Amino acid sequence: MSQIVINRDASIHVKEKKLSLKEKVSYGFGDFGNGFMFDLGQIYLLKFFTDVAGIPAVYAGSIFLVSKLFAAITDPIVGSAIDYRKNIGPRGKFRPYLLFGSIVLAVLTVLIFVSPDVSITWKLVYAYASYMLWGVAYSFVNIPYGSLGAAITQDAEDRTALSTFRQIGSLGALLITSVIVIPILVQFNNVHIGYPVVMGMMSVIGVAGFYICYRNCKERIIVHEAPKEKFSFTSVAKTFIINKPLLTLVLMTIFSISAYNIKSAMLVYFAQYNLHNVQLMSYMSFIIIGSSFLGVVFLPKLVKRFGKKQTAMIGFSISIAADLANFFLPANVYLFTILASIAFIGISIPNGITWALVSDIIDYGEWKSGVRKEATTYSLFNFSRKLAQSLSGFLSGVGLSLIGYVPNAAQTADTLTGIKGLLLLYPAIALTCAMLIIGWMYKLTDRQHAEIIKELNSAKTH
């Protein structure tokens, strides 16, 4: 595929060859590696805080709220720092962060699952500090990885393929970490040792995934010059304000990702207390998350027939209907697993499309402003994901407190209903909001994006 060099005053685009299957799959390995560190925090960290570290649920929820908000604020700073980096070596603009940043992230992933033998106050201090540092390290890996997709290709079909393989990688990591972590953990007599050891094993796999992505992906949309406009809060805000599709995607993501993450966090509680067997989580996760691959497999065909926006709305509708049915029907492990699988198939569709939308929005921002800022734009989108993650973590912790959850004890009937509501009812409401936002507010159609690419392609070649 031809290399494309971009000048800040005029973007240079040439006709591209199709990406190889190897590169598409390798790009997906980036999110596979990412999941082996990110998913651990989303699925198990709240339970580690409440049941192992002994931190009260409401305080545990506040750790997610404050730490994720801190990470959300630092994301645009990290993204802009990457965009304003002047010297780009042979490894490219984004790929070096995958190689070196993932190692730092792996170490910090282990450290957040360590509980020092100190008072609750100092446990909170340690938890806040370690998780905030983890968030910064995650930004320095995830933002370059997300930006890399827009730098690999501008071909619409290839971008959908990259998004598909990215979602496959993400689901693969979620499937494996959901299935194998608990069975390995129960082999340890001391969970204070078991948690960091198991998380260390998962993190090694995560680093390997990022290395495969680094090794086999190539940056072709290259910017050799830093933006002429000086880096400032105003320059970051301007990128956000002029890009209305980005604003819409941010609003949608706050609701969709908070729904997705609260599902992941609450499933282990539901398995342990509502279904009375925590190890059922592994079997249910295997079926639920495994089924969601169906949505990803059909994603390219759905996008080709209905377009990105309509396909996302179809996925949201499926997930909402399944979650509502699951909430109002009696808790039965078989019926629950079937409906939860349908819900995950539905939500995997808009989650996969999101990555293609981000790349389209980067092109839109360049067309609108004349300046291409991949990392800044992606970091602003990532800002919404961090807000959603802070919201879901906080709601999980506060929700458990409000419904009267008591760690490692039999729960009351009201508490069991509350756990079920956090797992199913909140996601259904949040996804309804996400569907309405993209349906009413997102105006960048696939046809309009194709016209934008044609205009960018007509720019002067250097």
C-alpha cells in the first residue's frame, strides 16, 4: 500500500491498495492485548476492593469515579502531546507507544491488585494512587493504538474490517479473562497472593498482543510536521467544538460504554449471590461473550447493507429488548444466559462500529479545519469512554451500597433484585439514550464521508 505524507496546509492522499488479512488480524491483536489489562480492572477490580481489600463499596465506587475522571482530563493532554511530537522516527508516530508503553501498563496492572496490610485510610490512598497512575499509562497506550487505525488506511471497507478485527480482539480478551481468571484464582489459598499473580499472567499475554500489532501494522497516513497552532487548552477545545460528529459520538459513548462496563462488573456478583455459584460466571461468560462474536462476524455485511448509523441502532435495539426481558423474567441460569447472549450480540455491533466512526470523524475534522489531529481527536473521544467508565464504576459501588450489599454474606431479597437491576435495567435505559442520541444527532453519513475523502484526495501532492 502506498505511503501518504500529509502537509499541515494540504493533506496528501493517493489511491490505496487493499490491506492484507495479516495486517487486519494483527491490528485486532492490539485490542486483544489491551483487553488482557483493561478488562481485568473492569471485571474484577471492584470485587477485589470490596471483598479482598475490605474497602466499603461506596468508597470503592469513588475510586473509579475520581480515578477515571482524572484519566479523562489527562487524555486530551496525552493526545495533544502525541500530535505535537515533532520528531517521528522509523517506527512511526503511534507504534512506539504500543511497544514500550504496554510494558509499563502491565506492571501497573499487577500493582492495582495489591492490597497492603495497612489501615482502610492508607488502603484508599494506595488504591487511588495506583489506579490513577494506571489510567495515565493506559492513555499512553490506548490513544496511540486507537489513532493508529486512522493512520493505516482511509479505505472505507478496510476501516470497517479493522474495526471488526479490533472488536474480535476485544471480545476475545473479554471472553478469556472472564472465563479463566476465577478458576485460576480459586486454586490459591491466599487471594492476596492469587490476585497479583493471576493478573501478572494475564498482563504478559497483553504485552504479547500489543507486540504483534506493533510488528505487523504500518502507518501510511503520515504527518511529519507538528501543528502550527501552539498547544493550549483552547487548541484542544477548538478541535472538539468544530467537530459536531465527534461531540455526538462522545455523548453516545458515555451511555453505551457505561452500560457495557456495568454489565461486566456486576456479572460476578449476580453469579455468586443470585445464582449461588461464583464459578458459574466462567461458563456463562464463555457462552455469552462467545455468542457476541456472531454480531461481529456479520458486522461488515450489515454495514454494507444498512450503513454504519442504522446498523448501530439495530444493535442497540436488540440489546435493549433482551436486557428488559431478562430483568422481568425469573432468574434462571439457562434463560438468563440465552437472553444475556442475545444482548451481548446486540451491543457488540455498535461497539464495533464505533472504531470506524472515530476514523471517519478524524477525516471530517481534517476536512473541516485543514489540520489532521489523530491523537487529539481520539483522545477527546476516549475522554467520553473514561467518563463512562467512571460513571459505571461509581454507580456499581454506590448502587451496591444503596441496595444493602454485604460482602461474603447471604443477601436479602431486595439486594438480589438490586443486583439484577444494576446488571440489566440500568444498561437497558442507558442504551436507549445512546440509540436516541446517534439516531437524532449523528449527521455524518457514509455517503458524505466518501465525498470528504474525494476532496482530501484532490489536495496537492507533495
